[in-house]
Amino acid sequence: MTPEFVVGFARQAIEITLIISLPMLGIGMAVGIFISILQAATQIQEMTLTMVPKIVAIFLALLIAFPWIMDKMTTYTTNLFLNLPNYIK
């Protein structure tokens, strides 16, 4: 195993992690911005008003994106196991 291989392997793992988390993070950020604008416009400063909608939105995004996430994870893991003999050399 060369240092370039290890860095490439780590890079690929980080990329798949970021790609998988992107839908939930994007939805959470969009809902957070919307709630912040709503709070600024109405001057309501309630903590549960920021957390509960974000949690619900992220949970719904996870439910919707779950098949895609599982496909990405399965593909990555399958490629990892299929290429394991090449990695050991």
C-alpha cells in the first residue's frame, strides 16, 4: 500500500460521506434560514420554533432519500469488497 493509495481511499470515503449527508444538511439549512427570517420578521424568539421544524424536515428528507443513500452505500461497499484482493497486494 502506497501513501497515494491510502490518501485516495480516505478521499473516496470522505466524498461518499459528504454526498450521502448532503440532502439532510441542505434541507436543514434551508428550513433554518426560513425560520430565522420568520423569527426576524415577527420578533418571536422561541427556541423550540427553530429546532422542531428542522428536526422534522431532516427526518422527512432522510425518509425520502433513504433508498438513494442505501444504493450509494451498497455500491461503495460492494466495490470495496470486490477490490479487497487488489488492496492487499
